[in-house]
Amino acid sequence: MARVASPVAALVGSQIAARRHELGMSAAELSRRSGVSAANISFYENGHSLMNIGSLLRIAAALEIDPSVLLDGVQLAVAEQQQEG
């Protein structure tokens, strides 16, 4: 099984995927609307990579949500990761 970059990457990626599915939007459409490559969208949604702030803002805009929605729970994930390490 492939490893994720971090619990934070997995959390943010799952938030992206959930919102995209909620809108009935394909990954290709999200890519087109955000200007972020479809390959990167896939990496982000699967938790294999954590995007930079510019990509986060473009993806949030394409998903018609405030960027903070994608970061919901990140503070807890970081705290848990610090406790483990």
C-alpha cells in the first residue's frame, strides 16, 4: 500500500475529494477550473502530496468554498503527528 505524505496531506486531500464529489465535478473539471494539473489533483486527493498555498487557493475557488474549509481539522492532525513523533 502506498504511503501518504503526512496525515495533513491525507486530510486536506480527502476534503478536496469530498467537496468535488459533492458538486458532482470530475477531477478533469476541477483541473480545468483551478489551473492545477489533473495529475496533481490526484496526488493531493490521495494524500501523496501537499499543495502550496497558491494551489490551495485556486482549488478552493474552483470548489466554491473558503480555503479554511479545506484546512478544517489540520491543527488537530498536526498535534497528533507531533505526539507520535
